[in-house]
Amino acid sequence: MAKVNGIGGVFIRCADKAASMAWYEKNLGLTMESWGGSVLQFSTATAPEGKNPYARLSCFAADSTYFAPSNGSVVINLRVDNLDEMVQQLQANGVALIDTPVDDDFGKFAWVLDPDGNKIELWEQK
């Protein structure tokens, strides 16, 4: 049986494509290309020592509050190399965090909304 072996991309409908691209570049440090996006390299070289990098597909109940305050049906989880530094960068740029960052068994997490109201989960793997 054929199976999925990874995430090939995240595609976002934007009210103002140029403004959204600029927001992701300024606030999350992504290099946005003229074709409308950024290539995210995913390899063992970017994972913490001794850890295999991974991505997840998770299903939530329709009444889950995990997506709040977004009204969207998707949360985008983006890996970051240094969550503490990313949070400082976001705050310096005037981007409000959703709730307090969390450090748990899976790593460090923080959440923001992009200009289109999509919830972005930032994750530094332990």
C-alpha cells in the first residue's frame, strides 16, 4: 500500500498576498521567493543532537479549543531553531503572542496569528 512519507507544503489563502509574504519574512525569518513562498529544508542537520526530525498530522474534534482564537480549520506548526529568540523577535516586531510559551516533554511552543488570522504554532524540538 502506498503511504504518505512527509509534508510537502503548507498552502495559505491570503487576503493580501504581498503583505502576508512580508509578514512571514519579517517576523518568522523566512526567505520568501518571487513564486510566492519559501522552501523549508527538513533534515537531521537541523534537529537537536540525537533527535530525528519529524512532522505530525493530528486530527482534532470539531469543538476543540486548540485552534482559538483563530476561526480557521488548520493550525500551521513551524519548527524553529531557537524559540526564546523567536519570541523576542516577534515581540520586538509588535506581534502579540497567544498565551504564554510552553516548555514540555515535546519541546518549547509559542503561538501567534498571521495577518489572515491563521494560528501559527512555533515549535523548538527538545
